[in-house]
Amino acid sequence: MNWKDAALGAAVGLTAGVVISQSANAVQSNQVSAEKVLQNVKDQFKQDGPIDGSWIQMNPEDHQVLAVKNKVYRGGISRHDGSELEQFEFIADAKTGTVMDVYKI
């Protein structure tokens, strides 16, 4: 193999890597970031008082209710109501960031 063949192989490999990377980023760019979703939920909870902690899964997961399928983030919020610890979980649409459900656990 001469240097021209090696250079051609490297160029093809690099180009393929860039194309694959851009395709993956395009798919993820159709989603609201997990951080933005969590900040929105925290802001809503803070209207009722301080929160103690929060979490969110960074990678969306498949979710289905009857015939409706979508990708969602799952997360949670904890706060104290007087001396009692309250914990909530939420599900938010990964594409729009809309909170679909909040429930106390």
C-alpha cells in the first residue's frame, strides 16, 4: 500500500465519521435538553416554596400510553412541607419539554 491509498482511506474514514456524528446530533437536536426540562420543573415547584433536591435521567426513554408513543425524560423533586419530606416524580416529553405527568411518591 502506498501513501496515496493510506491518505484516501483516512479521508474516507474521517468523512464517514463526520457524517455519522452530524446525523446523531441532528436526531438529538430535535429534543429539549434534560437540563432545561429540569430547570422548568424546579421553577414551577419553587413557586410553592423551596425545594431540597432534584434529579433527571439525561437520556430519554420510550413511553407509551395506549396508542401514543413518545420519548420522555423522567425526573424527581424533593421538598419539605413543614417537617414532612415530600417526593415527586415527573415525566416530560423529550421533544417539547412539556410535563406530561407529576405524581407524589
